[in-house]
Amino acid sequence: MGKIRTPYLLLLPGFGFLFTFFILPILNLAQTSTQTPVGGGDTGQYEQTFRFQNYIDAFIENKEQFARSFIYAIIATVLALIISYPLAYAIAFKSGKYKNFLLVLVVAPFFTSFLLRTVAWKQILGEEGFVVPTLRSLGIISQSTTLTSTSFAVVMGMTYNFLPFMTLPLYASIDRIDPRTLEASGDLYANAFTTFRKVTLPLSMPGVVAGTLLTFIPAAGDYVNASILGSPNTKMIGNVIESRYFKIVDYPTAAALSFTLMAAILILVTIYIRKAGTEELV
Amino acid sequence: MSFDASSARGDLILTRITKEYGDFKAVDDLSLTIPKGSFFALLGPSGCGKTTTLRMIAGLEEPTVGSIHLGETDITTTKPYQRPINTVFQNYALFPHLTIFENIAFGLRRRGVKDVDAEVNKVLNLVELPHLAGRKPTQLSGGQQQRIALARAIVNRPALLLLDEPLGALDLKLRRQMQIELKWIQKEVGLTFVHVTHDQEEAMTMADTIAVMNEGQIEQMGSPADLYDNPETAFVANFLGQSNLIKGTISGNDGDSLVADLYGQKISLPKNRSHATDNSIYAGIRPEKFRISLLNTPVSGNVLSGGRIEDVSYIGVSTQYQVAMPWGQELIVFEQNDDGVAPFNKGDAVNISWAPIFTFALRGDEDVTAGSEVIPEVLDEE
């Protein structure tokens, strides 16, 4: 009996932590989401009335921000994948003795604060930065176009901020591929493109799935990029939740939105994993 | 320029191939013709350039200088996928995400072959593993993976099949079995096999022709028996089996034979087995060609007297002796245990004799240790 109990004892600290800081708050959040204001009470006073209509109201009122969150997150994820795949491939197969150095460079942005890096993008894309004047002088954007406070800036910020989360799992996955299988593919009449499609890509799928999830999930709920680099027109669902909680003190709507976001991400991710995991992708 | 050479057939001809990596010459001005339909082995120690040569034939490396022809077609710069050449890779390089069936079908599908099912099943039967078609490579044993790697290559009926240390990862018993099987399959399918190995026994068991490579060049080429009985250099004499090399001088000429003086004792050797350039030689005799006799026993042929048994090791089929000679050298002798006579004892005073025909002569300025200090167990070349 003692032997059987040992693993459970080892799990106890973890369970205790998760229970206190995850299960209990979630239950509390669930409870809050169906509350309504106390009649004649102060701002921020709510009572439990099991009003599930809260969810529908919150969703209808904010469906634009929901849609925007997912569209931005998907675009940022796709951009990050397009940038990261060649990067991870090059680090894994072509970097030689610079491999570790390049990996450190990928992680290097984490040495400074997330907030600071996002503010830096505001300067890069601002009027005083070099990007806008350069693009203007090349005639790519008109003299009156600005880049800050646009959806472009928000998506760029998200792509940049979540890039390492895409690159690292991709690298880990590509690095595990035996280069001789790629040679074998060439030896068996596959040209470079076919080799990529039939061998490299399928073998790196675990990294693609992990990387897209690690990018998409935090990106969909992000509000820092939208609030620093965006405008009221680029509000994401994270911004709405943030303002409902901390500014308007509308706890039930914020809680309902949080749950709706969680559910939406969960459904999308489940469909994605099923598709990536069971079907032949190529 | 690269172009599709997949229909090329004929002998493989390497002409003055050199491959340099920076200052290092992996292959140095090598020329070689591999006849269509033969089982050819490139044999040599780690780093001799044999794998680089194979990779240039496969198209995975491009020669710095020189050309490669398959029949009439120049394939020097042709891409690997445009060559009618397939490789059985060291450690197999099977595709881990595909089933055994799809692994074998890979080349057929790329070439747009019609009846993939029938072709794959045919080779699966040839390697006697039809029941594994639905498995993934990681579910197979090393020996099974080896056969699937072979099946994946020969299913394409290439003009040339390259085998890169194909049996290196197998244990000894399985390796012996696969050597015989590979030889049989080569006869069965009638393809040209080019086999790269560091294992002289493997090369001798399977190949019709062996090219012994050393430091990027071909040291000697010929049939296994040729190389063994008539090595031209100390490297070949030592790398293929063991040799006793005794310093001497040519002192006379007797018809088809030469007379040599080995530390004052006269022996004779066939002229056509002398590779010396002047009178200074090393006389070479394989250990199993020697016979040991006690001093009072009459002997014929070449005789070296004054030996004393230093060490006796009984190893079943034969007994191995070390015999100290008056000039300080220890000779190795293998005696078959087939005559019911008790082995000689340590300390016995003996003569050593052998048939003159088994003597070969190397140049007297050779390094007698060449090829003997290499450790054939080392697997990876690069």
C-alpha cells in the first residue's frame, strides 16, 4: 500500500498549488459570471442570480472584438510561422558552430520586459523612427499614412513578441530530423521541394503544432500589444476584459467574456490538433 | 548544368576524381571503372576517402576535380534525384513517419510508376518480410530495418546500388548471414553493387572485385584472392589479414624465380609476385602458409632455420604460434589442427618452411607497419 501511495504524495504539492491558484479562482470566476448588480447598491456590488443571459449579452456586445482577436491572432501566428520556419531550419541544419549563439539570440528578447519591447515598437513605427520616413521616401506609403495606432502595428507587435514561442519548438523538432533521411529522399528521386513536402515538413509537424499553439493561444487573449500599439479601432477581447474589470468594474461581463474566450480557444485548438494529428497533412 | 540522367546505363567510370575540403584532400586523383553487373567493394580504414567516393557517385557531394560517367552519360554534376543510382545508407535512414510499405514505395511514387503495390510486394517477398508492410520503422529490429533499406533501394532497379557500411550496425552472426543474403540478392536481381566497408572479411566474402583505399587513393585493386595472395604494398598486406614481412635483398635470378637473401638464409620467390623496384625487399609470407618442424625433420621448399617457439595459443580450428627468429623478429604462424599431432611447446627449437610460390616481395623502403595499426572497429568516417 505504501508503495502505491508514493506517487500521489509526490503529486500533492502540485495539486495543492493548482487547486488554490487555478481551480478555486476559476470556480470563483464562473460564479461571478452569472451575477447581477445589487438593486440600489454601490458600483461593484453584485449578487448571484444565475443570469446566463450575461454570456449572450456580453458576446453580442463584443462580437467585433472577438472576431478581431482571432483574426489578429491567426495572422500573427501565420506570420510567425513563415518567419520562424526558415530560421529554425537554418539554425538546425546550416548554422554549424554558431548554433548555440543563434539560439541565444532567439531567446535574447526575453532578457528585457515584454512591456518595454512593445513600447520600443511604438518608437520604431512612430514618426521619429526610421521606418515611416524610409517607406514614405520610397513611395510605398503616402505622406499622410502613419503606422502607429493601426491594426498593422498591433499584428506586427504580436508577431514579434511571440516569435520565440514559434521558433524554439520548431527548432527542437527540425533539429531531431536525421539529415540522412533528407539525403535518402533525394536519393529516391525526390527534388528539394518534394523532399520538403514529403519528408521535412511531416517530420517537423510536432514543432509546427506546438509552435502555432504556443503563439496563437496567448496572442488571442493578448491586450498589451493592442493597448500600446493600437487605437480604439483595434481593440481586442483582452482589452475589453481588462477595461470591464479594472475600469468599469463590471465583473460579471468580464467573467463571462473570459469564459467565452477560453471556450472558443479550446474548441479551435481541439479541431486543429485533431486535424493535424490524425490526417495526412500532405 | 544538371539534367535528368535516370535512363543512363553501363559501367561506372570515375576519371581523375579529387575532392578537397579546405586543405584536406579526402579523395586524391582517383580513377576507377566498375563494370556493369559486378559486386564491387571499396575497402579501407576510417578516413581513407571511401565514403566520400561513394557520396560523389550518389551525387551527395560534387568532386572538386574530375568526372563521373555512367556508360556514355556524364553524371558529374547531376542531382542525386536525377541519377539512376540508389543508396543503402549507413544506419538505413528509413523515413520514420512512413510505414514500411510507403518507405519502399517512396522512389516508385516519385518516378510515377504504375503498379506500386505489385512492385513493393515483390521486393518485400524478396527480403522475406511481407508481414511488416504496415509497421513503422521504429517497430523493426536492426536486421529487419537493414533489409527494408535494401528493399527500398532495389525496388527502383537502379543502374547502380550503393551500400554504405550496410552491415556495420548488426551483430556478428546477423552480419555473416546478411553477407550471404546480399550476395544472393545481387545475383538474383543482377544489379551493379558498390559496397563501402572497413571490414576486410565482409569485402572478401561478398565482392568480385575489391579496391583497397588509403589516404584518398586506390592502393590496389583486384579479386579477393589476388589481393590476399599477391599484395603489392605493405598497406594491403597488413590491412587484408596478417602478413609476416622479412627484410632481405635480391641476390640472384633463377628462371621464373628470384633468389633472395633473408638475414643470410636463401629463399626463392616467383618473379611475378615481386613488386620491388631494386634489390632491397621485404619478403612477405601469410601466417597460414608457414609450416613448423622440429630441427631433425626433413623439409622442402623455402626454409628459415634457427627459430624458437615463443608463444602458443590454441584457437580451435588452428593453433597460433609466435616464433622468435635469430635476427630478433617474431614471426606469426597458423597451423591447422588437422593432423592429430600435439602442438609444439614453448621453447622448442624449430625450422619454418613454406612453398616458394606463396612468397611475395614488397619494396624494401616500405613502412612495414602501414595498414596494421588501423582499428577496423571504428564506424563513422566523417
